[in-house]
Amino acid sequence: MELRVSSLSFSYPSKEVLRDISFSAAGGEVLGIIGPNGSGKTTLLRCLRMALAPQRGDITLNGKSVTAWTRGKIARFFGVVPQSPSISFPFSVLDVVMMGRTPHLRRFQQEGHRDYEIAREAMRLTSVEALYGRPVSELSGGEVQRVVIARALAQQPHVLLLDEPTSQLDINHQMEVMHLVRSLARKKGIIVIIISHDLNLSMRYCDKLLLLSDGRVYEHGPPEAVVTEESLEKVYGVAATVAYNAAIRSHQVTIRDVISSYLEGTE
Amino acid sequence: MDAISSYYHSKRLRRVAVLGGLSALLFFTVIIGIMVGPVQVGPGLIMKVIYSRLPFLGNDVVQTWPQYYTSIVIDVRLPRVVLAMLVGMGLAVSGCAMQGLFRNPMASPYVCGISSGGAFGAALAVNIGLSYYFVPFGAFFFAALTVFVVYMIARVNGKVPITTLLLSGIAISSFFSALVSLMLYVSNERLERIVFWMMGGLWSAGWDKVAITLPFIVISVPVFTYLARDLNALLMGEESAADLGIEVEATKRFILALTALTVGACVAVSGVIGFVGLIIPHVTRLFVGPDHKVLIPASALVGGIFLIVTDLFARMVIRPSELPVGIITSLFGVPFFLSLLRRRRTEMGW
């Protein structure tokens, strides 16, 4: 499984958002997309699954261009966990996860035993089995997040896209979610692409990072090659120390200060 | 079998039980609707009369009752009850689909100006002196046309945002209401017919009206039920629905068109009967939950039951005259709905 994005560009009528984005990701890999607000992270995630149609460039999965696929076909390959999902209707957890089977069912086909088994497996992986009959409208933010991940997994995607899945969560749940998606990538051989604001979590759990700055790829590669003191200064305008932390066997960032000249530049 | 598995299977059983129970209730309501009137007809006799009129099966039934019972049952009450059932079903099922599509509890079958468009069509037909038979077609045509116009106005770059659709619907609706008022103002002697039509009623029911409405309801209820999965996905939000493989804009268009035809067919034969399409889906949702697989057919059944019962009141309250059923649906439906709303608001999910 290989996802390849080549010179992808996207503009709204009034503003260019993404320019000439190229990267690739392989099965079993977790790719983190990082970058400041407005750098185009969410737009990129939308373009990847053709929720927005890029004006230029191509997206291929195993060499086949996805740009002309139907929504149904895309949904059989791409599972999406949106930013802070909220479901206000009292569907039960099992109902919501079963909705992930939608793209695999024909128009007049009922869900069968196999669909149920797949949904259960997804619930087991995300530890929401115990919540099966609870209305999602009554769950906590972290629980809803896991239910929505289970729904995406029930789609049996080859690519799992997550838009800041940890932003609403407590630190323990943040770790849990990152841990979960990495083990999913390893176990199922799927590609996981995850937008995150948390540089330290990204460095720790992602195999590769894609640093976006102003709609372009600033750097793409292994975490310690992407998140450097220099790139943090250039892209985020902060003075930071990046050092290896032996306890968690990962590089970690400590922000020392905001560089005021950058602040003035953005005002 | 563990807890989740038995939960999953019991859900399916409950769906069958709910729909079976409501179907039985609808059947009894139909019988009661035929029984009650200035002349009481017993349930046994009703069954016999209907059976004797069935093709093939009824041929060898010997008629042991006076002929006027046959006319009361077959020519008067049965078409009226059937028409009430069909209109109730059509309005409820369309309201249910609209609320799901718009993710808005205020949506009813009359959003997008269907009712005012239909009223204008009917008023126009009456005013230019078309015969009685053409009024339903005028109503139907303009109801459907209005939705089409609203949809085209709301369209931006191939997409139709729900809020734009609602707003342009409200605007076009006011426009047609003004036209209807204008017609009422200039239409002296025909005023009564138009006003009666706008209040909503079933007194002109007959097999000709049933024939207009029946095909639409027979098609739309199962089709809406088959769209349950799409409507469920749409409740997750349009972007999530698209991520689940739903072609959102095409689905929107299809549901809107189906609603326009269904409601057009109801409005054409019964005028504007308020609140059925707004309230019945809400009440049903309180009892069966938000899953459209159950909600759509259950709403249809409850809508059918509700309109038969309210029409019964409309016929009986001020005998020998009768009230427009639209008045009854609002007078009785609204307080009932509001009391439910106050007690169980948190369970509704809006």
C-alpha cells in the first residue's frame, strides 16, 4: 500500500491554500502533519480524500489515481476522523460504528453478520465495547472520539485520516489515541495520516512528519530531521531546544521563547 | 451469545415488533374510522362488505345486508379513511425526511414553500374558473415547481447549502403567500372555496382523490425507508456523510424531489393540513429513537393513524356539519406535542 501525492495545489477563489505539495506514505506508517494555524493542514487532509478537489496535481493509491473515484469508492479506502466530532442524536454506540459499513453495502443490502463482526472488532480495538448500548449523545469527548475512530475502522480503510484527534482530550487520552493509531498502523498495515498541534506527541508517535508552512512543504522526513531548532524558528517563530529524551526514546521540544521580530512580522 | 450480540439481535426484533404493532393499530383505526358516523356500521359487517367487493374472492358472497350499507362503507367512508391515511402517511414521512436532511427540528414537509406554492396553484385554478377536477393538479404542479425554483435559487457552485435552501424557501414562500392573499382579495364569490382549501380538509374525499395520492405514497414510503441509511449518515453532518460514501448533493436533490412530489400529492387532495408533518416525526422519534430505518416507516404508520383519528373528530364534533381537519390537527396535536416536548426534550437530540 502506497499513497503518493504529487505537486498538489489547491486554491479557493480568493486565496491559494496549498502549493505544490508532494510526499508519499507507505502501509504500516504513521505520518504526522504539523504546521502553524492557517498553514493548510486541514485543507490538505480534505484534498487527500477529495472532499475538496485540488486544481492541480495527483493523488494515487498503489499507483491508481483516486481523483476520479466516486464517494463510495473513496470511503472504502479512506477512513476519516474529523476534528472534534460531535453527535447530538442519541444513536447507540453500536449504531454509530455500524454506520462505518455504509460504503460497503449495496443500495438495497441490509447489514449482515459479517458487518456486525467487523464493527465489533473495531469497537474492541478502540476499547468502546463496554459502551455498546449507550447513546453517543451522552458520552464524554474522549469516548466519542474513540467511537468515531471505531466507525472509521469499520470502513476497513487502507488509509486512516485523523484531524487533530487529540485536541479535545486529556493528556492520558491523548497518549491513548496516539498509541492506538500507531498500533493500528503496525497491525493492519494501513497508512495513518494524522494532523496534530502537539509537536512532542507527533515526534514520539509518528514515523515521519510533514511540516507545512504557508501552504507549502517546509520539510518532510523522520521527526528529528523535520522538527529542529532551525525549522521551529523559521516556521513557528519560536526559540526552542530540541533534545533527545532517553526515558521515552524520542526527541522532545522545549519552547524557550517567542521571537518578537516574527510576532511583529505577522501583526 | 454475549451482551452486545443479544443487544444487536434484540434491536432487530424490536424494529419488527414496533412496525408490526403500529400496523395492527393502523388496521384497527381504519376499521373504527369506517364504523363511526351518523349510521353506525359494525366491524363484522364492514369486513363482509369489503370482502364482497374484492375481485375474485368476493364473487360468491351472498349479500345479506341492505344496499345502503354497501354505499356507506364503499363509496363514503372507506375512501375517506383511506385518503386520510395516505395523506397522514405522506406528510409524516416527508416531514421526517426533511428534518433528517436539514438536521433541523423546525423543518416540515412545507419547507421550501411547498404549501404556499400549492395554495397558489389551487387559488389560481379556482380563480381562472377551472373546473373542480383541475384544482388538485394546479396545487400539485405549483407545489413541485416551487421546490424546483427554490432549489435553483439556493444553488451556489453546484452545491446547495442547507441554510441557503431554508432561507430562499422562506422568501419564496412569503412571495407566494402574498400572491394567494392578492387572489383572495380579488376573488369575491370564489373566496370560500379557496379559504376552505387552505384550511385543509378531507370532505371531498372519494376514490378519484385516492387514485391521485395512492401511487405517490406507495412509492415514497418504501423509497424513503430505503434512504434511511443515507439520512442516518447525514445526521452525522454533511462532511462525515460524504466520508461514509454518501453522494451528499445528489441525495439532497433526490430527497427534495421525492418530498415535493409526495407533499404535492397530499396538498392537492386535502389542502394545507398543518402540523402533522412537523409533529408526528418528533413524537415518533421520542418513542423509537433517531434511527431512520425504524423512524421512517413508523412515522408513516403513526401519521396515518393520527390523521384518521383527527378526521374522525372533524366529522363528528359539530354534526351534521364538519370542521376542517387542519383545525383539529393543530388544536389537539399542538398541546399534546408541547407537553411531550417539555417532559422529554433532552432525549430528542436537537
